[in-house]
Amino acid sequence: MTLAVVEEMCSFEKSRKCFKNNGETSQYDTSFTCLPCAPGCTTCIDDRPCILTLNWVQRSIVLAVACIIVGFIPLLVLFTVRYRNVKLFLGSWPGESHPDVHLALRCRDQVATSVSERYPTRRNAAAKWASPSLIWCSRLAVEGRLVMRAASPVLLRIVLLGAFLLYCPMIVQYFEPSPLTCSITIWMRELGFSISYGALLLKTWRISVVFRVRSAQRIKISDTDLIKRLALIVLIFGAYLSVRMVIGRPQIVNGVHSNGLRTKQCSWDVWDYCAAIAELGLLLWGIRLCIVVRKAPSEFNESRFISWAIYNETLLSLFLNITMFFLQSPSNPDLLYLVRFIHTQLTTTVTLTFLFGSKAYLVYKYREREHPQTTINRGSKYTAAP
């Protein structure tokens, strides 16, 4: 029985005239009341719901875990500030009988292998390429390096800022979807991705430029230079988001759950595919950089950990986009929320673990303090010199 039929019957019954029966007035008109349908229902025969109720218990647990993990970001920022002057002689790694000499020789052999593979017949070019790298190896082993300074603490904090933005969608998506929450989620995701992974890719790009120089020309790429290039990447993503908010602002669409109940979810259209392609393009460029620097000597193996993070993000982002495509119908908002949470932890959290886990291990196990006055205003730079 449809709602229109029910309303027609009620109207007919209410229009009946009172009549006398055994000297009493009939109360039939006031004995029944037509109840409204459940919210969101266009037709109904009873009070059963038509819209899926979100699993708030599950969502609350997921949100609580996400907030706990986000709480570690300020601690990591404090870590980069407090231990910025911790100096580590790389020879203090365990297993080295004469650490400084052995490390220099190992670094030299690694450079020599890379040179011979790249220039098998050009000795002059090989010598020019290897000269700055061998100088770097020697200084690295003998003088030691500041763990945080060598990793560019400013860029590390920028990565943490991007990671914080990548965590924020979990807070926004906790609530029922609306055009505002859908828009905020997109802004947080794209800006966080461009900031965090843009900084990591530029750090890798700097290593590739310095250690692939083909001449004895001196090259300096400071943190400021990288920040300028990072600003350009973020600006491009910001321009895309601005255009999308004007032309293709996300809307709320109705889906159908497997049990037949209707659901509300953010639209997934061509704009989302464009963003996914842009992210994939940036990550593929990062994979190319990782392949280039795979044999280049790097302080504290940072380039290796960054490479692992980029490979991990690329594979899991492909998995997420494929999953989002198939989870649009039948719709399950609680499952989508859980999938996004797992994806965030397997990408952003794993990236931070790669990036800061090794540094925390080095700082707490093999450290030697350097006087703070000798490290003031010494911005991190990679230099290739003759």
C-alpha cells in the first residue's frame, strides 16, 4: 500500500459524518491516526527504516585509533627539534673493526661500481663523476654527520605537516556525508599528498642531481631551493582543487546497500580519476628517481627508506582506487570508512615509520653530542665539489 493510498483512505475516513448508534455518537473519526513514514521513505506500509543507519560504534573505535596515531605527529616534530644536534660517526655502526676506514672503503667501492656500470669505456668522464662522490665518502666517514641536519629537519617537518593533512579526512568522514565534508576531504587529501610526498620526491631528486653530475662543476641545492619547487607542486594541486570547486564540486549521491536500504555518499566522478592520475604520475616520477639513486651513497640510507615509502604508496594507491570503484555499488559507508583508515595507516603511517624509525634508532643507540654553537645556522645542503 503506497503512501498516497494511505493518505487518501485517511482523508476519506475523516470526512465521514458522525452518526448515532444506540443514542451515542461514534468516535470512529478520532480512534485512528495515520503515522508518518520513516525518514527518507517515499512509500511505506509500516515504520521500517529506508535509510541505512551508520555503525557509530565501529566508526568511533576507528576514529579513536586514528586520533591516537595523529597525536604522535607533535612528538615527531619535537624529536626533530630536540635532537637536531646529535652527531653520529657512521663508523659507530656495529660490525666494523676499524669503522671509519672500512666505511670509507665500502662507500668508495659502491661509487666505483656505479661509475663502471655507467661509463664502461669513458675513463675521463668516470673520473669526473666519481671525484665529488669519493670526497663525500671520505668526509662522511671521518668527520661524522648530524643525524637530523643531514636529513634536512625543515623538510622533515614539512613531511609531517603533509602527513597531518592526510590523517584529517578520517576525522571529517566520521560524520554523515554532506557537500561540505566531501569538499574538505578532497582538499585535505590532495594538499597533504602534494606536501608530504612532494617533499620526499624532491629530497630524492636532490640526491640524484648531486651524485649524477658529469663534471667537476660545483653544485649546491639547499633546502630553500627544494621548498621553492615544493611550493610550485602544491600550487598546481591547489589550482586543480580551486577549479574543481567551481566546476565540479562534489555532491551527495544515493546508493543502495546490499540489504536494500538507501545510503548517502560523496560522488565519485571524472574529477576523482583526474586526481588519481595526477598522483600516480607524481609517484611514477618518484619511482624513476628511486631507480636512479638506488646505488648512490646516501647518509643513513635515507634514500633507501624513501624509495620503500614511494613504492608502498604507489601500490596501495592503485589498490585503493580499484577498491573505491567496486565499492560504489552496492554501497557500504562503514566499509568504505574502514578501507580508507587501513589505507591511511599502510601508507602515511608506514612512510613516517620508514622516515623516522631509523633516525630514532641511530639517535638513541649511536650518538655523540656536538656543541650547539658549532651547528647554529648551518642549513642542510648537498654539495658536489671537485
